[in-house]
Amino acid sequence: MTLVLRQWICRGAGCNDTSEEYIPDVQQWMNAIGDISHWMMTGAAAMTGIVICLSLLHLIFVSTLISDEKIRSELYWVVLMPPVIVVCGFTGMVLPRAALFLYAIALVYYMICIFVLVCLMNTLHGSRKSMCEKLMAKGERISIRIYPFACWLICFEDFLPTEENFRRFEVLVFQSPIVRILLEILNITVFMELSSRKHMYFQISNFAAMISMFIGSYGSYVIVPLGASLLHEYRFLLLFRIVDFCQLFWSVQKFVGDIFGILDMVPTIAHAYIKLPSSAVAQFYICFLLCVEMLFVSLLSTFCFQPSRCAFFDKHRKQNAIADGECAEDGCVSDVEAGSGAEDGDELLDDDDIEQQQHLRSDESE
């Protein structure tokens, strides 16, 4: 993708040079960067630690305050998103040669989280069939004219929210991480064979991955807001928007960073006999922004999805109901019911106690 952008954008004497820029190893990188970059790296390490600590807190909430095992297992993927992504960002700052591979890992994890949210939406409704029945009862329709994708398809009518139609759009979402993983495996294989990224295959691979990502995003934009309209108490649409915006920002940042590197808008760093290319320096700043974004997402999620604010944490609500003396579904009794039950002593005794009392009464009568 970088070579294609260079051919489109760059103008000048050195633009015909498509030879690969030298990416330094970690020792050369640490010796070349200045004090400001070292302070940025220290700040990124601190943000990584904060994000990991908040994620541990989120894991405790999910594992202890949610009774449904399937909901817990699906939420684990989303809860682990900030620590996985922030580790990729911080590692990309330290290891410039691995930054491109870590970018792909982070993007794949975003795609997996979006598909997991689609599965979680079905789980919260009970099943895909149950969700479709609810939407049919409300008279909802599936619209394919979703901004910014396909908003011009005015000639197509809306679809009924049937189980088959929902499954088709879920396939669009699911193909995105699968295609990306397969392409990255092929990219690594070709790179190990050619020892270069100048081959046209990599441009075709990047273009195919971008198209696949757009198709997956379109499928999620069609079905998730529709199903989330019945899940307001879970704040499900907010959860989806957070993950989706993170994926969007990460993709846009990488694209803008490539353009800045091509136009030499990011200054290169020269140290001894090594010149750090502008693309590597741009990737350093992009990874730092990724750490900042994950810290913001962790803090926002901690505030918006508190157990008292979100219906995911049913055990927390049940504990509050017991503390308030309200009747819960699993045998919680109120103060009035407990008092009325205490008046009837025989109802609180088991069969052995009742039989023993009958023998005592017969002995007393004799």
C-alpha cells in the first residue's frame, strides 16, 4: 500500500525510487531516538499498565457479576480488547520492525470483537429466531441504505427481519477477520520467500483486505443497530460504537501515517551512520496515539458500563434487590412473606420434625 500511495502522491526526482527503506533493529532504534521520544515511550508504558489494571477490574466484574456463562465467554473477548491492542501499540513503539505485523494483529482483533458483538446480540435476545420475532412484531425492517455505505441504493426495498436475512448479513461480518487472517498468513509466507515487500502481490493483498473490511463494516452497520434497538438497558449500541470507532480510527491513522511518511512530513532521525526513515517515525507516533486511545476507551468503559448502570451484571442487581428486601426470581423472599411464613410453624418444618411433634402430642394426651 505504501508503494501505491508513493506512485499516486509523490512528485519529484526521488519518487521513482521504490526500493525499501531500511528499518532499524531495536538497539539502533533506541540509540537514535531523542529524549522526547523516550518520554513518549515512558508515557506509553504507564498507559499500558493502567489499561491492563482496568481490564483486570473489568474481568472481575464480568466473571463474578454475570450469571450466564455464554454471555461471560463472549464478553471476555471485548473486555480483553484494550489490553491486547495497547500491548500491540507499545510493542510497536519499541520494535519498529514488528510494527507492521502488530498493526495487522490489532486490526484482526477489532474485527473479531465486532463479530463477537453480533453473536452477543443474538445471545441477549435468547436466539436469532427470538430476535427476529420481536422485530417482526414491532414492524421493523432491514434497510440496506446505511450511511456512509450504500446510501445511494434507493431502488432497493427494505427486507423483512427474518432469520435467514440476518444470517446472510452475519456472514458478511464474519468473513472480514477470516479473510484478513488468511491474507496475513500468505503475506508472511511470500515475504519469507522473497525477503522483500516490493512485489505486486502485497498491493493486491492490501487492496483485498481493505475491501473485505468495508464489507464487514457494512454488514455490522445493517444488523447491529436494528437488534440493539431492543437492548437499551444493556447499552449495547454504545458498546458496538466504541469497538467500531476504535477500528475506524486505527485504520485511518495508519493510512494518514503512510501518507505523511511518503510526503516526508514526518522528520527523519539521523544517528551515527543510520538514518531512521520517516515511515518508521510516523509509525512510532501512530502507536503512541493507539495507547492514548485505549486508555480513553478503558476509562470510558469503566464509567459507562458500571454494574449499577448496565443490565449485563444481573447478579449485582439481584444483590441490590435482596438488600432492599425485594422479591427476586431465585427464591428471594420479602419481609412480609417471611413474617407470614413464621406464623405457620408446621410449614417451616420438614417431615421428620412434624412426625416427632405428633409423637410428643400423643404422649402428652396419654
